[in-house]
Amino acid sequence: MTAAACASTLPQIGTEATAPPARLSHDDVIQANTGWKLEPWEWAASEARRAVLQEQTEVIADLLEQAGVRVRQESDVVAISAVTGIVTPIQQWRPVRILPAVAARDRRPMLHALRYWIERVHPREHYLRYGVVTAPEPVPAFGPLRDALQDLARTISKWAHEAGQRYGIKVHFRGTEFTRRSAADRGMTDQYPADTMLYHVHANLLYEPTRLLGERGWSEFLAWSRQYFGAHWHDAGRVGDVRELVKYVVKPAELTDGPRPLDPAEAKWLFESLFRLNLAQPMGGFRDFWKGLAEAGQKVVTVRAAGGKRVLRVTQKATRLDHSRRADSEEARKGVPANLILGVTLPMWSHTPWAEPMILVQRYQPGAVGEAAMERLREIDFERMYARQLWDESGAPDPRVALAVAKAWRERGSRSTVTPFRAPSAEGAYRVHTSSLTVRPEGTGREAAGKTDPPDPPPDGGQVVLLERPGGPPIDLGAADIDIPEAS
């Protein structure tokens, strides 16, 4: 422990972790983020990574379904880009955490909330530390991986309790993950055949000392922890990047690439080993904050602010839109109303380097003739007109220009020998409509394609304009916002 960390006695931390009142609504964030520009090369690189992630997801999903595990769900929902008019079918996945697309979706809220709690809520963030504990032995494929994960989680919980009593240590987060490598790669061919795949479990911990330990006391704590776990224990110092704590349970490439990728049998075993396990566990003060967010119907999102800053803000989650539910006589008989708007997402960089909301629509039928269905089409048009107004006010270009820029950078990316990129098929990849649209996925279990957050590191040259409300003053994002740190 550094001398600075031991310099003074730290007062006990109370339960400071109830969710702060939301100052922005879902619609406020739509106004602030629509038209947010990324540099084209950053957008193209992000698209390349997303394409690889999606391909890995499809590969693992195919393996699971070959083994009899159904992971794809039928969907009659499309995402309509509110400005560019692109209509994209929504692929629904069961919450299977070894699917990279699902893992990325589930990781984002926890990552944002933990970063916000550390930098905004916790009164002494510079005392927070990052530790890693590793299970004593790796587990061979088809072995007791589930037991190893549960045993490590229980051991950490007991260690956290005793560490608090003995040394005044508070633990605020546990993120469990594992690596998958062959016995040859691990240098363990004296115990296993060289091509045996071994899973080694470890956990990342966020913890803090709440009282003076001194150099001797700190050394005693580290030695006691090492002996308690009976395995590798490492204090990695102060928290530098929250992404070191909140990770994927396993790197997707370790499952799909290399000389021994997953086969259907191993994929099914892995699915069963992880089924309903809680691998990202809020603890201590962060647990109270996380619970407060859920109870208040809030989440932490990235928002574009004045002066080019991107900040994390607590916002209210979107609720189902109160669009017309009236059905005409034909719909009433069939029980399947067309063009039902489920909601509007936060702006995404789905199709161009400029962010636009997505309108989630169930049973989209642009040629519908029923009165109620046509009324909902007009509501879609209204949502699109409003999004276009925000887009224009932000200084974003004509949507046709934005699509042309995106196409040029996709093609450039597909020719690159540095960043792999799989350009979308020209046939059936998307449809462009000249009419309008909008969607909100909260509570629907659906995920629109794209990202609502800029990539790390954040863009440093994009046009950033604080939007004005129609007929009102600029949106006030508050004076106490935090900057999201640059990636090291």
C-alpha cells in the first residue's frame, strides 16, 4: 500500500449509495444525443468490432442449437432508423451469457453504473483498489466448472466479511471470469493431454481500506488474504479503468478461434455450467446504489454536453410509449394490430457516424390499409419528423450525405489489412424508406443494432453542439457532470 493511502485514518463509509434523483428524462437524452458525430474512422473501427462480435455470436448460437439449446427467439419487431429510414429486423436472443452480443448488452449498464458510482457517488474514490484472486487449479472441459465458479464466489463472500472485521476492508464489487486455453499453452502437459482445454477461473474485486493499516498492517492483510484463498492473490493498486473490473465472462475469441474452438458438446456444457449464475455481483456500497437505480427505474447513460464533453448521467428508463392502441374491426378479429410502436431508443451510431434514434415497431406493414394501422403509421412519421428536426438543429448533414460517408468508410474498412471488417451484404442487408419512424426497447427484451455510447477512447474531433429544446432554452446538463476518462 502506498504511503499516501496510509497517511490518515479513514472514517467509516455510510450507506451513501441510494440512486440520486434523475435530472434527465429519456427524451432529454434523445434531444441531447441526436446528431452526435463520431469521426468516421472511429465509427468504422467500431462497426468492424461490432461485425466481428455479431459473427462470433452467430457461430456460438449455431453450436448451441446444434446441441439442442435454443437461443434464437422468433421476432416480429423491426428497428426503423428515425432519420435515415433504414428498416432492420431485430434478432432476439435468450439471455445466454456466452453469446457475445448478450454479454456486451448486459455489461454496459453495470459498467456505466460502477464508473458513475466511483467518480460521482463515492466520497473517497482515490482509496478504492483493484484486486485479483485466481482459483487454485484450472478445470478441464466437461469438468466441474460450475462448482469452481460457485466455490470462488462463496470464498470471496466469506473473505469479504472477515476482512471487514479484521482489517476494516470493504468490498464493493466482484466480477468473475475465466480463460480458456489448452494444456500445452498452460504448460500443464504433465497433468493433461496437450490438447485438453482448461478453464481457469478468477475474479476481479473492487475494495477499499476504511482505516489506517500502516505498512506492516497492509502486508499482514495481503499475506492473510493469500493464505485465505490458497491461491494467487494480487493487489493491483488503485482503480485506473473500470473496464478491468467489469469484463466478459470469457473472451469470445477464445471460444471461436484457435486450434481447438468450441464444438456443440462443449458449448452445451459451458451453457449449463453458467446457467443462472451471478458472475457480476455488486457488493457493499455499490450494491445499495445499484439497487436504488433499479427501484427508481433509472440507469446511467452517456450524454453529449456543452463544450464537447461526454458525461455520465442518471436518467429515467423509458416507458412504453402511449401510442394509439385502438384497433379497427379487422384487427380486433385477428388480434394482431399492425405497426405497433413499442418505443424509441436512445440515439445510436447504427448506420452512419451521426447518432439517430431507432423506432421499434411490431408487425411493421408500411402498406397497411386499416384505419388504426394507418393512424399508427402517421405516428411513426411524426416521430421521424421530430428526430429529423433534432438532427438538423445539431448540424448533422443531409441523411443521404451521412449514408454516403458511411458507405465510403465501410468500403475503406473492408479493404484494410489492419482492422478486419465484414461489409454488410448488398442484398437484403437493409431497406431504405423515404417515410419516417422511432423506437424504445426498455422492457421489451429486444436489442436494436448499434451502440448508444461512443467507443473508447472517446472522439476528440467530432462536432459537438448542445441542442436547444424546441421553443425553449438549451438543455442544462448540470455543473457536476463527470468526464469519462480517456483509455490508457
